[in-house]
Amino acid sequence: MFRMIKAVTVMAGVLLVSTGASQAQVIYGQENSNLTRANQSMMAGDLESASKYFRRAVKANLGHERLVPTLNNYCAVEYAIGNFENAEKVCSEAISNDRRYWRAYVNRANVRAALGDAEGAAADYDKALSIKPNSRIAADAFAKFQAKNATLLAAASR
């Protein structure tokens, strides 16, 4: 069940990235077959293959406009698979390439929460919301994180 929720979350994130990208008017000279396969695998729910193809795609010369969203998707897939350490590394790479890419902060916050780094997760959710204050995705993820941590703190204090 948890794996299914992660898969749905990943697909929703990709749809959001796709919608934003559809409004962009950037012309790319050549399609990256690994990126195409990664997106197809992700949409089909084959996250292991998606991870492999995203890893290959980020090694190619994608250009800045495609590199950061690709790293972000790679991070989300690694998170969904449960490869949290690599997911955090990939999200951090996306952020180092574009410090204003709020989606990477949300994904890294999710990863950090899964790793038990509540302080790091809270800082990343906060950063995402400072970049994109009206983001429902970031606000909802942060609210779920806060509710879960409040429950854990209450249970620990008993």
C-alpha cells in the first residue's frame, strides 16, 4: 500500500512537472532516449527501470533546462524505491544546480523525513514554501510531516 502511495505521488509530481514544461517554449535539438524511456517506465510504474534510465539521462548533456527537472524526477523515483541515501544526494544535486527549484526541496524534505532527519526535512519544506508560498504540494507535504511529527512527539512524551 505504501509503495502504491509513493508511486501515485511520483506520478502526480511528474504530471505537475509536465504541465509546467508544456507552457515553456524551449526548443531542444535532440531528444534523449534515456529520458524518454525513464518517463515511460515511470508512467508504467516500473520504477527500477525508470531509475536506471534517469541515472543514464543525467550523465548526458541535457542542458540546464532539462537537467534540474530530470534530477528531481530521479530523486523522486529513488525515494519511491526506498533508496533514500541516493535520493537525498540526487535532490541535493538538483538544488545545487538551481537553488530556486522548489520541487527539489519538497522531494529532499520527504527523503530527509524518511531518513529520520526531522530538522533537515523541516528546513527544506520551509525553503520550498519561501520560494513558492502558494504551493499546495509543498504546503500539504509540510502539514503531513508536522502532523506525523506531532504524533510521534506526543507518543514519546507518554
